[in-house]
Amino acid sequence: MMSRTDRRPEDDPRYQRVRARLVGALLDLAATKPAEAIAVSELTSAAGVSRTTFYKHADSPAQLLASHLIDQIAPVMEPMTTLLETAEQDYLLRWRDITVDVLENVRSNRQIYGHVFGGEGESVVLAILTRYFERIYGGYVEDFAEHVVDETPTDLWKAMATSQQVHNLIAVISSWLRTGMVDSPEGVVSTYMSLAPPWQLAKFSPSGHTSLRRNRVVASLLESISNNDDERSATSRSSSGSIHE
């Protein structure tokens, strides 16, 4: 049994009621302008609470909004970090379902996300969301790397793959908002899948393994680039040696 001293403030019903009032007032305001433009005094007045009470919940309206948005998408997005543990054979379908659910959440908060992704200047809310996306996709990429058998993904590969996923999601949401959200979430994901990086479309064997081997055209291009780099390097060393002779 949890003792009174072990209880967290957020477990207190009074805390939850006040937070609900703050979030409700914040969502109304954030639908009309970026959270960064909302003053603490404006929010506390709308919610009917004191500034002291507000600071028990967040450091700023932007932080509170980001926290709320993450709370909303976390239940559908968190499974991405362990996707391959339970869905190796149909992981692309599960990845699609998760992303569609995220977009459904964005659509239900269209005006708010419109200010987050389309506002002028740096968005504190977007920065916090980006860090959250980095954690989720970082787990996804680490999970994927453990299933690769033909080569060991390097730390650089994993860092690039994670950044790629994060910025792709941001680009997907931004593009959808910018084009008026006329396409369905399913249509948006289908469009993205036509542009997805090859590794994300990899197939898994019955034993749960995959490969990073590229198709012939890409492999030939990479080999050509590598050979050209080697030739430039050799020429550079030769020129350097001639200068010092």
C-alpha cells in the first residue's frame, strides 16, 4: 500500500482537477495562437487559478502544451520502440497503423498543431516534441539494428537513421498541414511509404532477421562514389608528396 509520503502530487485528485482546468483553457487559447505567445497571466485568468498554482504544473504554457500533446500520442506511439519484438513479419503494417494513429491525433487537434508546426520563429513546443520523437525512434532504430545479420549498423548509421525518422515525421505532418489536410491519414502514410528510405522497407526472414544490402543500382552507385573518393584521396596524397619533395 502506498503511504501518504509516497504519493506523487499528480496522483492527488485536486491536482488532477486543476491540471484539467489549465489544459482546457490552454487548448482554447492555443487554437488561436502559438503557445509561446500565451502569457502565464492570460492562461491563469482563463483557468481561474493563481500563478503559484500554475507553476506547480509547468514552467510555461508552451511546456504544458507539449506535455499534454505527448500524453495524447504516447499510448499509440510508445509501441514503436518494441515494434520488432512482436511484429517482425508484419512490422510495416504495424508501423503504418501507429503512424496513422498519430496523424489521427494531429487531425483532431488541427488548429493547435497548425500553430506548432506553422508558426513563425522557433517553436518551444516543437522542440520538446522533437526530443520525444528522438527517444521513440531511437528505440525503434536500436531494435531494428539488432535484427540485421549481414553487417553491424554503426553508431553513425543509427544516429542518421533516427534523425531521418524524426525529421521525416515532422515533414509529413508539416506537409499535410500545409496542403490543407485534404488527404486522409492513410493516404498521407501511403504517400510517405513511396518516399521511405530503403532500409525501412526491408523484409524479415522467418527467423526474424533482415539485411541492409542495397539493390543493384544503389550498390553500383555507392561503389562508384567510393572508387572516386579513393582516387581523389590517392591524387591528394600524391600531390602533397610532390610538394614536399
